[in-house]
Amino acid sequence: MTIQAAERPSENSPENKSVTIKVGLDNRGYDIVIGSGLIDNAADHIVPFLPRPKTAIITDENVARHHLKTLTDSLEAVGIDVASIILPPGETTKSFASLETVCDQLLDADIERNDVVIAFGGGVIGDLAGFAASVLRRGTRFIQIPTSLLAQVDSSVGGKTGINSQLGKNLIGAFHQPVLVLADIDVLNTLPDREFRAGYAEVVKYGLIDNPGFFNWLDQNHNTLFGGEPDARRHTVETSCRAKAKIVEEDEFEHGRRALLNLGHTFGHALEAATGYSQRLIHGEGVAIGMVMAFDLSHRLGFCPAQDLEAVEAHLKSVGLPTRASQIEGDLPGAEEFFKLMSQDKKANAGVLTFILTRGIGKAFITSDVAKDALMSFLQEQLPPQ
Ligand code: GLY
């Protein structure tokens, strides 16, 4: 069986407005392609990676309903045999049970070590499918086709894959880089508002880490972006992916600077664990609250001016994101219990927590030097007894 040549996009195709960012990681480097109409023309991008006309797509029920046919049609039109593995949506799918299901179904579909599988979905699917690829037959290659804003700007890039443990989020996993990322901004049109908004927290994160100009641009242009304007969306995904690619190139395995990408995440992951990874709080909402907590703690420790904390909180509020733990419905644990949840963080070293703090917008830094009593009194204020 041979793979037929796919029809190239026409000169006027919106795909011609696509942007390619290179992630330079020697023999693990890859392209991130960002643009419109990429899923319609997916075969053009994917076929060069396939050693034979066969692949498997791992996705969830929501993405399958909206977009799976478009992707499979593109691949089948050039003679590719496609197996589809469709999982329930939601964070609870990032489990050992789902990992087993995915691996068994990939093996059942005769996916071999040299084949390439496709993660087609948001952060949950990307992390789970990437981890399954990393262990299947001791390692198969995979392509990320992220369908949420969060996955397009963060989780599909950089090779972090994994599942959650009962003891915390993303605690079981592997670094396994994709061979290609295809970020089709058209799919963002079918994303529920809450998911888009949650992904936006990860976009704001790049401005807060080291790009105050981007934060200002977002402050001025968020209405256009939320309104669906393609150039604003492309610019947002591109700026985020460039920032992420640069940090990943410098520190692929997170021995240092990559930890900056976890701004707001130590608090956010603990909030997600405290709410049982449920719809009470989705990941990006936890990150939004966590970033405000990181700015607030930095302010109290004397690092960050009050006006920067206020500007960040006002911006996140203006797009409808939660900014304080008190906005989460239902009970939350007290400070001691919350500290235990934070202590499961992967960045902990010899039992000492690592914090991403800030000297202001665009001035994040990494430190382990936060006194426990200062942290505990901060947590007691943030998580008052219910
Ligand atoms: N999402 C954080 C990282 O990829 O390092």
C-alpha cells in the first residue's frame, strides 16, 4: 500500500497564513504549525512522518463529535488506515485505567513501534496519549493536534506527558516530545466559553513571566481575541508558543528556568486536588487563582508592588476568570491540609517547596526561600475556615 500525494492548499487558502515555529532540541526537535484549516489539510502535514499508511487517533467524545470526521477524512483520502480511540472528556480520564485502555487499544490496532499516533484533543488527551506513546512498545512517536486554547498555548508543546495519581496531579509521567504540533485556531470556535477562558489564564502567564508588552497587548485586545478574530488568535497562540519553545530549548527537563512556566501552578494544582479535579474548578481557573496568589504572596513578602498585583487581578477578572479561592463553590481544606496538597508538587526538592514568585508583571523568579510561617499565615487568610 502506498500513501497517495495529498492535494496542496491553494494559494489563497487560509492555511497560507500559517506560521511555523521550530522547537530546537537536536534530534528531538520539531515544528509547531499554527493557522487556519490545518485539520482539513492534516494529511499534508502528517504523511511525511508515517513509515506506512497507518495511524491511530486518541481523542475524547467532545472533540470526536465536532472534528474527528474532518481529521479522519483528510487521512483516509490519501489511503491511511486510521484507528480511533475515543475516551470520556474531563480530568478524571488522566488515570491509570485510561492509560491501560489506550495502550490495549493501540496494541489491538497493531500499532507498531515505528508508527506514529495522534493526540487529538485538549490537555487531558495530549498528556494521556503522549504518555501512552512514551511507553507503548518502549516508545512510539506521536503528533499533537491540540484542540483547546490551553493545549495550543501550553500543554501540547514541550513534551510533558502523564496522568494524575490519587496523591496529586501529573505525578506519573515522562518527558516525551511530539514529532509535530498542529495548532488549528479554527477549532477554538467550538470550544465552550468556560474552556476558552480557562486556557486564557495560561496565555496571560507568558506575559506575567517575562513579557510585559504581551500582557499590555492582551489587556488592550482581549475582547477581539475572545470575539474570535483570527489574527488576534493566531498572534496569541504564536506568541505563547514562541515563549514556551524558547524556555523548553533552554531547559527541556526542568532543571531550572522551565519551572517559571509553573507560575501559579503550585497553588493551582493544590486547589484542583482540593476540589477533586472536578467541574468545581478546571485547570486554567486554578492557574488564574494560583497566579493571583503568587502575586499576592510576592507582594506580602515585599517583592511585588501593589499596583502590579491589582493590575493582574483586574485583568483576569475582566475576562471572567476567578481570582480568589473564596470564589470556589463548596468547602475547601484549611491551611494545614492545603499545605500538604502543595507539598506533593513535582518541584519539591529534599522536601522543600519551590515557588515561582515575582517582582512585578514580567519579572517572575524561582525561589525556595519562603519562610513556612509566612506561607502558613498567607494560606490561613486565603483559605478561611468555612
Ligand atoms: N506546562 C508547564 C511546562 O510545560 O513546563
